[in-house]
Amino acid sequence: MRPSDAYPNYWRKPPQILTHRQWRIGIQLAILAYLILAGASIEVDWQRVAMGLERGQRFIMGFLQPDFSSRWRDISQGLIESLTMTLTSTVIGVIISVPIGIGAARNLTPRPVYLVCRGIIAVSRALQEIIIAIFFVAMFGFGPFAGFLTLSFATIGFLAKLLADDIEEIEPGQADAIRATGATWWQLINYAVQPQVMPRLIGLSLYRLDINFRESAVIGIVGAGGIGATLNTAIDRYEYDSAGAILLTIIVIVMLAEYGSGYIRKLVQ
Amino acid sequence: MLEIANLSKVYKTGDKALIEVDLSVPKGQIMGLIGPSGAGKSTLIRCINRLVEPTSGKVLLGDVDLVQLSNRSLRSQRRRIGMIFQEYSLIERLTVMENVLSGRLGYVPFWRSWTRRFPSQDIQRAYQLLDRVGLLEHCDKRADALSGGQRQRVGIARALTQGPELLLVDEPTASLDPKTSRQIMRLLTEICTERNLPAIVNIHDVPLAQQFMQRIVGLRAGKIVFDGHPKALNEETLTAIYGEEDWNPSREEAEL
Amino acid sequence: MSEISHYSQLWHHRTPRTRLLMWIGWLALIALFVWCWQLMNRETIWFFVADAPRQAADIGNRMWPPRWEYLPELLMPLWDTINIATIGTIGGVVIAVPVAFLAASNTTPSARFLRPIALFIIVTSRSINALIWALLLVAIIGPGLLAGMVAIALRSIGFVGKLLYEAIEEIDPLQVEAVTATGAGRAQIINYGIIPQIMPAFWGISVFRWDINIRESTILGLVGAGGIGLKLQGSLNTLAWGQVTVILLLILCTVVVSEWISAKLRHAII
């Protein structure tokens, strides 16, 4: 065996991702330049921020000592709107997304239907809930009905896409076996597709219920009803203890929904 | 060199994995530990470097009782014990060199290990060991790009980088084919002889154990039921270790 | 058991009991839906709803053609939006990493005290939408990019923290054991045994969140937190629907491009 000082005494880890030296340096410089430019674009009014610190402290105090009572009427009204619109929009959204999801599955439907359904999904997914809400509020007036429509529309895009992807991935063997028995298209859906996709559909619906509640807290900001409107008012009036109460309520409901849906999903599968 | 006295381990579930085990391994001895699955082989060697906390007893390495040590001094004692694993346990996404150098982690301060700037004599030693196990040209490859046999060689080099006084080897060949297994066992025994290193080798392949070990200890249900020369293993002793079975085919193979 | 008549004449998919329970479940859901529907629409003015098609047509007319001359004015706000998302993501990730290590059951230094705190931080951050964080921050530190960045960062902590701590809990413990056996210290064990294993997950999660953040930061301006959303808010307030169309199309392009970049990057990582 050679003595150890016959070996190099220097080792550096070779670069793992960008092995080309010039590229590596170039990209590092580009990142640095971007960070400097982006940092320069922030204009901070430090006086305003310093003023804000005191408010921030009040907000944290409000969060720690929430005030549920003085705005209870508004909070409960907002909550009822949020919860009802969450449930109704999820139900309607699921009901509509099932045919659209089946229509958007390449292996089950003719080309024109497929394109139309995929188009609906793309539109629904591309626009954010809040932007859809702005339009629905402009069209249907203020209040939870516009919120309900918004969430239903968003649910369709979300669920139909996942459902369609799922159906496209089902085992072709099972579908062929049913087809071979001479089944009609409806029987095919009922026997081959439904059993494979159903548990996942229930799971996704529960997940979407959870998302819809969170979103229902947001779209109120643009007038589509729900707890978001109450929160917006509370913050506008600098009532941080009420705002804290609302936020805590949202957090608790989201937590309950998450645990609850996890439980139901386990029960179903 | 290593003295184990009255070592017991009871798991939280109440399972008694080791019952008052006494064992001593002198310098330079390569000892095979055999026994059925669940006999406590793996627990025994992990109790030595306290990857598993023993319930009671003594583990003397030189004249330090490892069982009594605080966490901090345990770390510096662990440096004296090299360990080689069944599934190689390499850090898959790091290079071979980093894996070998990780054997020095107990010696270097955090900033050196974080920046991968190990002292130059550590690097020389790592190169030397990689050359010894025949992997010098692979040193900048990622560990997950190597074959099973090569990975186990890296595992051996890592354990040796520690400059250990004892090797613990846990099923070194369980994931390897028979030919590679023999190559790895040969490498291990050669290295131990070169350095006069004692080793405890967990192994469940009895013929392989007989071929390479200087001494065999049989463990059954947490107790030592056999301790002697590999030649002394016969039908009767195997039955004592593993239970009733027709041993003849495996005996014939071993004599080939 | 030779007589065939022993068997029931009808074959049932489920036992009567589960079928009954399922029917009750569905009925309960329908009843709940009807009740919620009535509660929700107590104050809905159906005249406005009936009027919606006319309103929609009206808005549609005003939105088309788009006012393309407005486009140059949007480039600076777009740059701001991208900065909000990027710097916000970096900030969120930087905070999320230690939170994730505190929350993962195999790395937390104290399961009884620090882990619940870390989990609470994650839940809080996840439950509250970036727009609500922005609403709060604009009230606290004033309107502008900073509020937007902090809002994005606060929202990202929970998302990145949750996925990252799940990744930490799923690592291969044998590699950690091997590093421990060399006598490495705690920080070294994390550095060698854990970090290499979670690196791909870490980059994947961060890029994924960046993509989501681009989407979210386009609307933060609605509550005054800077970026292209400010222009949207301004155009909506002045009923300049032609400009709204341009803004929405630009947002759409940005989202598509960022999705493409993030897909490419994640592909490169994995």
C-alpha cells in the first residue's frame, strides 16, 4: 500500500447541476443581478412602517385576546353565509363536474365533446376565484349568491380536471372486459369507471369543500358575501380584536374540516 | 479489547432482545455472530455503539465503559468504532468522496463539514482508502451510481476513515450475490488482518461464516448458545442455535 | 345444502343495513343542501339575478375591444408582481425550513413543546389566504410592495413547511443511523444524513410554491399590496372595462409562462 502522503491532499466537490463553468458563473451572476434589481424596486416608507409596528403589536394583542362579543352579530352572519355557500357550491360544483369530467376523458368521449369540456376546465382554472367573483358580483349583485356561483365555477374546473385525469388513467383491461360483454356506454361508465373513480371522487370533493371554505373567506373582500366581508370591515375600522376573532374562527374551522375530511376519507376507502 | 458483561436489552414493547450477554473480543480477532432472525444479533452490535440504548450491563472498549457515557463523550467514543451496514447505508445523493470523508465527522468542527473543507491529511487518507478498496477512479461519482459491491466497498472505506479500533459489521453481504459476497468478505478479513483490527460480523450465511471467521458465536433468543472455532459447528450445535432442521445439505456445501 | 331454493332469489350488491345507511346519508345531504340554500338566499334579490344576462352582455360589450394602448403602462406593475412573488417565496422558504425541522417528529428537539408550536404556525399560515394576509399587512405597514412580499412569505411558510416536514419524516433512517455511528454531532447529522435526502423535495416544493405565488401576487393589488392588481383595482373603479380585459389577458399569459417555467425546472430537478 502506498503511503498516504503519496495521494493528493486537496479535494473539492465537483459541481453537480451546472457542470459547465461559464454557464454556472453566468447564472449565478444573473441571479445576483436580479436580486439587486428586485430589492431596489421595493420602496419602503420607513416612517409608515415604524408607525405600523405599534399597530402590528395591537394586532398581535388582538389575536391573543380576540373579541368575539362586540361584533358577534356580524361574525355569525358572515360565518353562516360562508358555511352555506361552501356547502351549496361544493354540492352543485361536484354534480356539474362529473359529466364534464367524463366528457373531458379522452378514452371515453368523441373528440368535439372532449375539446369543449377541456375548454371549460381551462377557463375555470385559469381565472382566480377573486377575479371570477368580481365579475359575478357585477352581474348578479352583492351577496352570497355571487359567491356561491364563483365557488361552484371554481369547483368545476378543479374537480373535473382531476376526475378526467383519473378516468384517463383507469386500467384499460377492466373497461375492455366490460365492453366485451356487449355493454352500452352507460353500463360501461357504471361498471368499469364508477367503481374505480368513486372513492377518489369523494376524497376530492371533501378536499374541495375545505378549499371552498378558505376561498369563501376571501371573495367577501370584493363583495361576494361571507366572512371575508366581515373581516374586511373589521380591518378597515382598525378593530383588530374582532379581526383576530374572525381569523381564529377561520383557522379553527379549517382545522376541523381537515381532520373531519381525513376521517371521512378513511371511512370511505 | 472489547469486553461485554451482563448486557441486557428490553424493548419498550417488553421484548427481551438480549439477556445478560457476556462476550469478549481480543485484538485482531474476526468474530462471526450467527443466529436466527430476531435472535438479537443486530441489537447486540447496536448496543455496543449505542445506536440502541442497552437496558443494563457493561460494554468496555479498552477501559472506557460505553454504557455510562454522556452524549458528548459518547460521540468521541463512537469515532473509535467503525460500522458497516447491510444496505450499505451510504448517503445516496452525495459523492463517493463525501461518503468516505463523512467518517471524519466526529473529528472535524461543523464549519469544515458544512463547507466540505476537510483537513488535507483526512483527504489523503480518504484517497488512500479508496485506492485500497479499489474505487479511486469513482471518487467523484454519486453513491447511487455504484453497484452493490462497490457501495459496500465505500461503506468499508468510510468505516476505516474513522481510524477505528473495532469494526461492527451488520450483515455485510445480505444484499449481494454470492460471488460479490465472497469478495467483500475477503476484503474485510484482509483489512482486519492488516490493521490487527477486531471485528464483530453479523452474518446469517453459515457456510460463509465458516469460510472467513476465526471464531463463531451463536445467539438464540437473546442468549449465547455457542462460542467456538468454526470447525466446531456441527449438526448438534447448529440445532442448538437455529432449532431442529436437516443440516446436511448445507454442511456438504460448506465442505466444497 | 343441496337444495338450491335455500339461496335468496335476489342478489344484492350491499347488505340491507349499509344500503339503508347510505340512503339516510344521501337524504341528510339533500336536506342539508336545501336548508343551506334557503339560509344563504334569504337576502338575495332575485330581480338582480334575473337581470344578470343583460348585465353580462353589457359588460361583455364594454370589455371588447381591449384597450391595447394601456399595455405599456402595465409593464412596471408586472415587474413588481414578479418581484413580490419571487422575494416573497424566498422569504417564506427561509422561514419554513427551520419550522419544518421543528415540526418533523424525527428531527424536533422537543416533541412536547416546540413541535406543537411549529405545527400551529403551519396551520395558521395555511388557513389564511395570501389576500387576507395582504389585507392585514396593508393596514399595519401601509400599502406597497413590502406588504405584498410579506403576505406571500407568510402564506408560503405553511405550504412549504407542511410539505417539507412530511418529506423529512419520510427519509431513510438507515442513512441517518450510519452518519450517527461515525460520531457526528447533531448539526452534522442533519447536514449529512438528512439534507441530501430532502434536497429534491425542497427544490420541487419551492418552485411549485413560486408558481402558485405568481398567480396569487397578481391579485394582491386589489387590497393595495402593489403589483398589477393595483391597476386592475383602478380600472375596475373607473369602470374602464377595456383596460380590465388587457390586464386579465396579461395575467393569463404570466400565469401560463410561470407554469411552464416551473414545470421545466421541476423536470430538471427530478
